[in-house]
Amino acid sequence: MVSKQKKLTNSYYWLRKFIPSIVFLLLIITSCSVDVGTSNSATPAPQIYNPPFRSLIDLDLEADTEPLYKLGHTAAVAFADKIDELATRVNSAGMVIFACRISSNSWNDCPVSFKTPAIEKWVLPPPDPATHCSPDPFQCSKQKREYKKAYADWQVIHANQVNTLAKVSARVHTQTNKIRTMKFQWDANGSDIFGALATGANNLQGLNAPYKYLLLATDFISTTSQQGSLSLAGCRVVSVFRTSSDNAFSQQSNSYWSNVARSAGAISFTSYSVPQSQALGIELPE
């Protein structure tokens, strides 16, 4: 009986001696478990990257009118859609836009012009310490707490950037709708393509941009001749929604207008058929 009581006394003594240490260890384990669990249960940071910076782009559309050319509105809508697509590209300097018409007197007939804003690059999320946490459990716990705060702060910043981008998209779409609703009046008096070239040259010159595009939506049947000189230096001239019922005439006129554009200093002259022009037939920097 004494022996049994002695064993119980010894056991009680052992428990009293080591319980504080056991509790302390349990607290550490529980603390680490909660911290890790919280980190793992948190939504992982989205995969966000910034494309290379894109400099300012100038776009000038010169779209022909009826009766001979019937795709002026089609070209304007495709042009507007392209602007909507490009306007919210992050890490870019924006675009300068001109939407003009080719008629019997094309000079400076540009009902719509505007500039889209520059878009800043994304603020990237903080690095998750799960991949490089300190081997010291206390230091690792501190890193995870700091990460949670930094991630919460970043979520606010990112939400503001997304909201700003949505507002830019809405404002630009209001402008591009003006292009979609441009009137292409019936003009049987002629087609002043040289006046359109001069208008495009005037719009694009004086703008400090490495990427300048003059888009011509026409059948290239001109009723006017060149008056004076014009400069298309630094411009890429692109024929879009090109229509022609005669392949020989199409090739001949492409060669002629290519020579006109290049003689005025254009970097290039490219022609795209109607099917090819669904993407406007232009190559823009990524």
C-alpha cells in the first residue's frame, strides 16, 4: 500500500515539475501551426507580370466614302474596336487617334480625334515567404505576419489600379463610339486621296512618337493630283479593307501608291484585303 502511494506521489511530483515545460512547447507548436495554417489557407497571390514598356502610338484612319467605296463604316468600326483593345495595355504611353474621311475634298476632314492616357505598370504583389522562410521558427513567423500585412496593402493598391483601368476603358469606349457613328456621306463628286495623304501627314508630323500609322481604307481611285509636297517621314502607310474587282489594277495602283508614300519618306507601304483587314493588318509592338 505504501509502495503504491509512493509511486503516485512520485508521478504527481514529475507532472508538476515538467508540466510548465510541456505547456510551453505546446504553445510554440500551436503558434507555429496557426501561422502556417493561416498562410496556407490564404488566397495565393495572382500571377501578375508587366509587359515591356510600349511607347506612344499615333494612328490616323482615312476612310473613303460612297458611292464607289462602301466599306468606310466597316473600316471605322474595326478601327474603333482595335483602339478599345489597345487602350488599356498596361505599361504603355497611350495613343493619339485621328478618324478622318476621304471625299471629294479630304483636307482636314477629321470628325474625331483624341488621346488615350498612359497606363502605369502593375504594382506587383509582395513575395510569399512560404518559398524562402527563415529556418528560425520565430523569424519565419515574423516574416509571415509581415507578408500578410503587405499582401493586404497590395490588394488595396491592385484593386485601385484595376478600377482605374476600367474607368479608362469606359472613357475610351465613349470616344471610339464617336468613330463607330461617323457619317460617311454620299459624295459622287470625286475621291481626294492626295488630300487624305496630306491630312494624315499633317496629323502625324510634329508628334514625338516612334510608332506612326496612316491607315487608308479606299479603292485608290483618285480624282485629284498632288498639290505641293508632303512628309510621311517615320510613318507606316497601311492600306486596309482594300477593294478591287481587277487584280491587274490592284497591283498597279498598289505599286503607284507605294511609290508615292515612300517618296514622301514613309517607312513602309503595306496593303491588306478585306479578310486580312479584320485585324486592321497592322503590327504593333507588344
